[in-house]
Amino acid sequence: MPSPASAAAPAHIPAGTRVACLDGLRGVAACAVVAFHFFYAFHPVPFAKGREGFGLFDLPVAVLWNGYFAVAVFFALSGFVLAASAPRSLREAPLMIGLRYVRLAVPALISSALAWAWLSSFPDAAREAQAISGSPWFRWTYQAPIPPFSQALWEGGIGTFLEGTTRFNNPLWTMRAELLGSLLIYGSYAVLKGRVRAPVMALGLVGFATAGQFYLCAFCGGALIYELRHRLKDSPVIGALLCLAGLILGGSFPGHAAGPGLWATLQSYLGDDGLREAGALLFMVAMLITPQVRRVFEHPVAQRLGELSFPIYLVHVPLVVAPAAWAFVAFGPLSPLALAGLFALVCLGTLALAVVFLVVVERPVLAVLKAVRTRGRARLAAL
């Protein structure tokens, strides 16, 4: 989910600048994950598998709360920015991979410690909220008795990278995928040079799709977009078609029942694993070639959300499963309006905590890593 400090720009964007629209896209995707987790926790019925008919969850607007699609977008964006910051030589690869692990692990560890504090303060909230809402999502959260603080540190900093899961702060499951994707891109780019990178990334995209490792397809696809960025030219018509295709394929919420008939069968595939990664890649290309779409994600609000995206991603679930779950039980049953009010409070709390996390954790970590990377590269160049 997190990106390196900067990203190279496509040819139609001045060289040496960040691709601002990608930052904005990351911020909007983080907000979609917040909405997904909140409503899946407290109003899970529409999220259940096997829905029938046609509704909002089958429309592109579902992208606003489709956490599955948002994660596919994160992986595709990571592929792009990892390609932009890849090692300059094989000797640099260990340094860059080590720094990437630290960049992921330090914030993850601190967020796990914060989650332990929230869960310890509201140890029965998740269980009681689950009893009311019936949401299966709470099974990914520790219930009382809460494991010790040492386990939270272990799972956040090491365990989640080994096992791909933790029940202190369940979004950390993506950290293992991010690290493996980083190893894939950094390792490949340390060996491959020049024009060979694009066909190898294309081959990786097809190969991982065949193997069912669709999250690695997203990394390869993002890197492929980076390699072909000089061929991307503004085309509003083609961009609009790609945008619509991406949102239909990947943004539609998965889980529709197959049912009889061709249309119901097609619906059952939309938004599912594989198609959502393809949709994320199509949407990225659409955004890069469509000025109108780029401007939406270059808006100052989207840019601010982009800066806060990793902190938002790391801090929101502990708020949902602890104080929000407590309020859901204490003041329930909640009307739709009251539930919307609780969601607004969670969003405000997430933003406030994310700002603190940005200042106290995110920026210092990035500053230290930048300094270490600069010195490390200088020493390697002097050898």
C-alpha cells in the first residue's frame, strides 16, 4: 500500500515531478477501505455473498466502499512507484530491499501497538458488536483476553510478514504482499536493464495470472505501466472507456450469485479476484491519459488524503473494533441516521489520528530512510 517518497512522471507530465494524480488515487482508495470496514462491521447484510438482483453494489459507484478493489489499486500503484525507485545496480538491491522492509515494518509495528492499546481498553466491544450485527469480519480481531503487548510488537513488526495475517490490526495482512511485491520488482530491476524490463513485466503479469497470484499481477502491471509511460498520450475518449471498463470489471462489489442466465453469470464474476486487479490497472491507465480524471485526483483535498493514505490505512480498524464497536453496543440499536453519524465520527477520528501518525511516525521514518539511502548509495558508488 505505501509508496516510496516520490514517483517518476509519465511523458506528458514534466520530468522530475511527482505524479500527483497517483497520490490522490491512493488517498481516495484509503477512504474506500475505511468505509468498507465500517459498514461490513456494523451493517454486513449487503456485503454477504450470494446477493441477487441488481443494485448499488453492482454499479461502478460501489468503488466508494469496495475495499477489495482499493487494495488492488494499492498493489498496482506500488508496482509503478517501485519501478520508479528501483535499484540502480545489483549491488544496491540488498540496501533497497532492506530499507523497503523497514519502511513497511516500523509503521506496521507502531500501528499494532496502538491497536493493542485500543483493544485492551475495550476488550469486549468487538465480541458484543459481532453478537448484534452478526458480521463475520470481527473474526479477524482478537477477543478478550487480549494477547500481551509483546505479541502485538512481534506480529506488527515480524509476524505479519511471515504469516500474512494478524488479528491486532487486520489490514496489516497486506504488508507481506507489499514486501513480496517489493522483492519481485526490486530484484527483477536489479538484474534487468533497459528495454527488456517491459516484456518481462508483461510476461510476469500473464504468468502470475495463470498461477492465480493476482496480487503479484498488480505489481507487474503497475511496473509495466511505468515502463510504457512514454507511450501514454492524452485521449479523453479512450480514457473514459478504459475508466468505465475498469470500474465495471473491478469496482463492482464481488459476491453476486451466479443464478440462471448469462447476465447473472457475468455479474458473479465482476469484482472478483483477478478482474479487480485488471480493473485497477485499466483505471490507472485511464487516469494517466484523461486530463479530466487526473484533475479530480490532483485536487488539494485528494492530495492531502494521499499524504495521509498510509496512516489512514493503519489507524482506522482499531477505532472501528474498539471505541466505535463500544458505541454501537452502548447506544444500540442504531437507526440508519445514527449509524451514519457514528461513521462520520469514525472518519473524523481516523483523520485526526492519521495526522498525528503522519507527523510522529511517517515523516520521520521517510526522512531517516532517505538519509540512509543517500549515504548507502554514495558508499556503494565509491567502491
